Amino acid sequence: AAEKVYRASTTAPVNIAVVKYWGKRDPKLNLPTNSSLSVTLSQADLRTLTTASCSASYSAAEGDSLILNGEPSDVAGARTQACFRELRTRRAALEAADPSLPKLSTMPVHLVSENNFPTAAGLASSAAGFAALVRAIANLYELPASPSELSKIARQGSGSACRSLFGGYVAWRMGSEADGSDSLADQVAEAAHWPDMRALVLVVSAAKKGVSSTSGMQQTVATSGLFQERISKVVPQNMDLMEKAIKERDFPAFAEVTMRDSNSFHATCADTYPPIFYMNDVSKAAIRAVEAINAAAGRTVAAYTFDAGPNAVIYYLEKDTEAVVGTIHNVLGDIDGWKPAAIEGLKSTVSLD
Ligand code: PMV
């Protein structure tokens, strides 16, 4: 008789930090040097869809596998292996407690994963990718795990992935335990708490593959003097101010902390030896455009932030769409270096999931 194939699918969203994770105190477990906070983007615009399956009929010799956007992809990396190991251990415990359960933990897992945005867009897809991988296998294994529990597993795949287990406004608490048991994500507020928040993703076409976040963090921790100031003073204060701004739906406060924290993160990168530059001249033009928009409005209506690359994400409120998106379109539409599609397809809202 043909062996049964067990299957589960899930989607996970992209998140963009407004207080950045930058620095590992334990690179093996992906334990951070500071807490961070992000906004989860709409899955209608940016998400990973992952199906996990397992079967006794799958070749044990071939083992676990991943097809990412139609291409066979590596699962041998230490981070991916850590996720598989954690999930299998939990499933094996369920099977040991209830011998009537099928022994899924002993079967190879096949993953098929797809982004609904081009990987070439230069957006960090690892957060959505690892969050979807972990939840798909957790569903397949019918693990009784909360999103915060799963966030600890996803964190070992990619730090920022732990925040993609929740929608809305999400904090990753750095924790203090050496085993990572208290380094997890929790929801600060649902998307519905501040439903008129919007994010605009501006993609710089000249984006070359720069310094990976892992080696950028390593270099920053090892060589930046400014970094100590950031993790001991700047970030703790930004976390407090940001949580307050979100609770009070105070956009000017939210925006100022977002921009200051992005600036602080990129300053520590420039302070490494040799320096790392993630923003380019086009990124800097976006910063000036946001400043001009805020000056013209006479209040803060837009906030920029940049991850480990030149692409800009701009947060604003729905009521200011014309002032923000219209102006960005006019100002940057003429500048070489923006992908036309990013200007054409100006969109993306905050998720309600
Ligand atoms: O999760 P990683 O290892 O790709 O690192 C992400 C780092 C930043 O995107 C720059 C900041 C953040 O908090 O997401």
C-alpha cells in the first residue's frame, strides 16, 4: 500500500524593524545584544507561503529538502538544521507520550516555499522564510506551541524571523538566559490598534549583494566603539519610547524614534573598522525627501528606516498618503536608481493577522 503523505501549509509575513536588532551575544543560538521592535507588513503584499510534508515513502538517503521559489535550495546550513532539530525533538516527545501517534519525527521533511514578491527586490526575505518554515513544520507535527514558543525556534533560523510569528507591533525581548529560553517575541499591539499605519517600500535597483547581516554584526560588535553606547543606552531608551508611542498612537514620536534608531544603527556600521556602508546616494536622497515632506507639512508625517541594504521603508498614516506617496513619487520618480516597479507599485499596508 502507498505510504501516507502528511502535509501542512502556512504563510508568514515580512517585518520591518523600527528599533533594530544589530549584534549577537551568542552567534550559535542567535541571541541578540539588544531588544528590538518591528511592524509586520501586510501578507497581501509581502509574504512567504510554505508547505511542509513528510512520509515514510520519502527517501531517507535524500533526507530533508527545500524548494524555494521553484529552485532546489540548501537545508544543510547550521541555522536551518537547528530549526529542524528543535521541531523534531518536540514531535518526538509527543510521540513518546502517545504511542498511537504516527512517527513523523523519523520521516524526511520536504518543504516547498514561495515568496509573493521577487527575491531580487532585495527585501530581506529570511524573516518571513524562517517564520513560515517553523510554523509549517509545527503544524505538520501538530505541536501545541504558542507563537512565542515558535518564535524561539524561528530565532535560531534568522534573528528577525522571531518577530514574523506575530502581526501588528512586535517586540523581540533579548532575554538574559544563556540557553535562549527567554529570548523571544511578543506582541506589543495588534495591527487593529493602529490600523491607519502604512509602509512604503522603495527598492533601489542598483542594490548589489553587500555585507551579510551576520558578518556585519560580527564586525560591528568586534570593532565599533559607538556600538557599546548603542546597546547600553540608545536602544533601551528607544524601546521604551517606541512602546509608549505605539500605545498612545503618537505618530510624531513613533517617527522620530524610527528615524533616530535607523541613523544610530547605520552610524555604528560606519564606525566599524573598516567601515560598512549599507545606504547609498539614492538612499540618502530618500532621507532628504522625507525631511522635505515633513518640513512642507509643518509636522512629522513620514519616517524612513533602512536595514542592511540601500532600500528605504517609509512609514506614514493613511490620511497623509497624498503628502507622502505623492511627493516621494514626484521627487524620486526622476532619480535614477529606483526600480520603476517600486514607484509604480507604491503600496503595502500593515497586516491585520
Ligand atoms: O535576522 P537577520 O540576521 O537577517 O538580521 C536582521 C537585521 C536588520 O534587518 C538590519 C534589523 C532588524 O531588526 O530586522
